[in-house]
Amino acid sequence: MEILNIPNRNVLYLAPKQPLIDWVNHVFPDDQPERLEHPLAHENANIYLIPATEDLEESIEWLKYNFRPILDEELLEWCTDTEDWPEPFTWEMFRTWFVISIQTMVFDTVDEEIEREDI
């Protein structure tokens, strides 16, 4: 394996925290309760490619003003009925509900074009 290129993107890692799990269990009280495992091992964590920035603070600023579409995607994975979603959902709540990790270095190790799937 060799490092083939470095895409012009940063990585946003999101994993649920206990407040999100509590909300899911409240919305679906008759289902098997969700349990929170270690955030770095959680199977429901997601990775987003976000714009490359010069530093972490700039990425956080970008996320602060663009978190809503990402939040919508995350909530849809747990509950498709938007009527059950908490409103208003603020940046402070987003930070409380998710483990947020931004990585500024992304390495592509695959010698193929990236396939894109329309969503």
C-alpha cells in the first residue's frame, strides 16, 4: 500500500452521545433500548468529508454554520418521522448530542476513482 494522494478535504467524525441515545429511547419506548458504547467503537458513527481548512478552528467555524444538513442526515438514521425531531436544535445541542472529531489530513490509499452515490 502506498499513499496515492491527499484529497482537498477534512474529515468530520460524528458519533452519538448519551443525550441522542436518550432521545431515541424516548421516541421509541417499546423498542429494545439503545445503549451507548465507547464512541470510537460505536457502529453508528459516521464520517463526512468537509471542506479543507487551514486549521481546526476554521473547520469548527464551518461546522457551526453548516451543521443542520449533517444533523438532518444523522437524525434520519434514527427516526424518519421529522415530527419527532427536537426543535429548535441549536449548535450547542449538536455539540451535546455528538462526539465531534475533525481531522485535517486525509490520505487516499486506493488506486481507483472515487465512486459517488446520489442521495
